[in-house]
Amino acid sequence: MTAFKPKQVVKILKKLGYFPRRQTGSHLIMHNSKKNKIIPVPIHSKNLKKGLLNRIIKEADSSEKEFISLK
């Protein structure tokens, strides 16, 4: 798995139908109204760790290959 910055993850989630709903502190809340799902994304300057990235991919009902291809 390649490293992703939070801004890249937000961009990919937008392509998957998620949109920013609100931001509380350092977490941006992404929402998909069709699936009625919410995914929090921590916003900071470092790359997201592998475990957190895998969790975001799973929450978005996506595969690792699909997520990387949208990069």
C-alpha cells in the first residue's frame, strides 16, 4: 500500500460520492447521503498510517485496488 496524505484521501472520497459535511478540530467528516455513511478523516500534514487508511477504505465500501486507481 502506498502512502496517502489526508488531502489525497479526501479527494478520492469525493470521487466515491462522499462530501465534506463539517469539520471538528482536526477531523473532517465526509458524508455520503445515498449510502447514509459518515467517514471521519484526520487532517494533518503527515501521511495516514496503514491501519487507518485500510479502515477508511473498508468504511467506504471500496477495495484497495479501486482506491489506489482513483489516486
